Amino acid sequence: MNDDRQRVIEYVRPTIRRMEGYQSGEQPQGGKFVKLNTNENPYDPSEKVLEAIRVATGGGLKKYPDATAATFRSVAARHWNVAPDWILCGNGSDEILTILMRSFVGAGGAVRWPTPTYVLYPVLTQLQDGRADPVPFSPDWSLPEAFFRPCDGLRMVVVANPNSPSGTLVARDQIARLCESLPCPVVIDEAYADFARTSCIDLIRDYPNLIVTRTMSKSFALAGLRFGYVVARPELIEQMNKVRDSYNCDSLSIAGATAALDDANWLAQTIDKILATRTRLQSSLADLGFEITPSSANFVWCSHVSGNRAIYEKLRQHQILVRYMSYEGWGDGIRITVGTDDQADALITVLKQIL
Ligand SMILES: *Cc1c(COP(=O)(O)O)cnc(C)c1O
């Protein structure tokens, strides 16, 4: 029995055996938690999304979906003022990041990101047998000079903008300078950019190495649908197309994502509500003695002298889930998703009891 176990484990590539794998945030499937731990949008998606999915279901699921998600790409192309061949769709932007890594990073290739940031980047780099090149953010969460310096074997740079967990934004002129300074793809992960009402997609015309990823999971309230996309020069999209699975987006997600991107009013109204709650949440947390990093996203990164892990655990006992993050050599903090006003009030009420 033990011999079998040993033998089958050795079928697996050493790289995979050594890896820890990505730890996603807790996703309790029951309804009793106030869930502020994985930056979902607390509002229902646009009615038009549900209607489009109903229609797509009626059309029958027996046929394969459009392998290129052409309907979505034509809406997105109009939205961003590019041609459809500048866009490639994926099963969430996590899959897009996988496609980018597989396209650009081979064994020994270096991938750079500023730290602390999204913990998926190191995992994807490991899968490629690539080399991690993490560079700490400056204390004010800007990119330090070292980040702009080319190095041997650098194959890709990735910056979440706004960043997670900090919620901070790197200025557009710094992204432009990064593209000029580095001779490799510069991937800007704009998972939260709608909350900052900004994007650097328009810079792609000037900087051919710029690549921007977007997701429908956060601002469009469609985390369960799994749909993301990337905007880049068509020469790059053409190559990435060889790397992805042929039917990586299903008929329902293509229909839903297309309707969502088309409903600009829904997005504008939802962002307004979330930003108003964020302002309230930040000031309530400050009143309770939290040290807060001013956020450009739909979450707040904060820290309290009485101990972040203890606060996380006590909140959990009160059915409130937030994300506790600890980074080696850096420190820890609590990342709180901006939910509805009611959710923020529930959080603040419990914090007043436990602090
Ligand atoms: C949530 C998130 C994503 C991925 O979202 P998908 O649900 O896979 O589209 C990508 N990058 C960052 C920084 C995120 O926080």
C-alpha cells in the first residue's frame, strides 16, 4: 500500500510535487456568513445578463460554443475602441494569466511582480519552471527604481492595478515608463480597474509590449460565471490562441458576459454604490483605530495594533469573513471587501464589540 503510494507520486513532475498550490479564499456554500473575503460584488448582476443566459439556454446546449467568443469580442472591441482581433477571452482572468505565462515563460525564464500582490503569480511561474523575481513596492506603494531595470532572462512583468491586497494604484505614466524600460511583455492585471474608473488599455497603441487583462468577476458581479479577457496587439493574440483550450468559454458565459459589458448604466450605478460604501467603511475603520491604506478598489487593506489574525478569527466566530493575509518578510493585514451598507454596518457593529 505504502509502496504504491510512493510509486504513483513519482509519476508527478518534481516541480508539481514541490509546489504548495494556490490557496483560494474560503467559499462557504451556506448562506450564514457575511462574506467580505474574496472581493465579490454584493449586488445582483444586470437583469440583461440573466435574460441573455436564459435565451442562450433556450438555443440549446448540445452544440459547441463559438470557439472565438466573437459576439463578446465585437462588443468589447467597440467598448475599448480596438478591432476584435485585439481581444482573447478566457474562463476567468485567472485562465488568461495562465495563457500568458504559457505563451511567454519557458523553463528558467524570469517573471517579475511587485510585492505584496496577487499570490497566483508565483504559482503560475512555478508551473512553468520559471524563475520568480519579486520586487518589493516602495513604502508609498509606487514601483521602485529597481522594478524598471532590465535583467537577464526577464520574460514577463505583471502588475495588478489596482493592486491586491493594498487597493493602491500605479500611475499611468509609470506604466508607460515601464513599457519603455523593459524589453518584455508588461502585463497589467486590471481586475479592479473599474472601481478606479481607469484603464491603460488605450496605451497599447503606443506600447506594443503592453498587455491588459480584465475580468467580469468583480465589477460586473459575475464571479460564478467565469469570464475574463485580454487586450493586446493582434500578433500576440494570434500566438496566445494556439495556447488556450479550443472551447475555453462556454455558451452561457459568453452570452452573459456580452450582455454585462453592454449594460454600461448598470455598471456605473453599481460602482457609485460601492464607492459610497467604501468611503463610509474607511472612516468607520479609522474611527476604530485601524491603519488604512486609501483604496482605489472594492476592498480596504487595513491593520490594527491589537493583532490582525486575532481580529480575523473573532470576526469569523461572529460569521463575518474577511481575508487575513501575511507576507513573509513584510507583515500582515486584513483585507475587507466593500459589500453593501448593511454588510459594512454588521462588520462595524461586531468590531466595536471585539476590539
Ligand atoms: C480576482 C482577481 C483575478 C481573477 O479573477 P477571475 O475571477 O479569474 O476572472 C485576477 N487578478 C486579481 C488581482 C484578482 O484579484
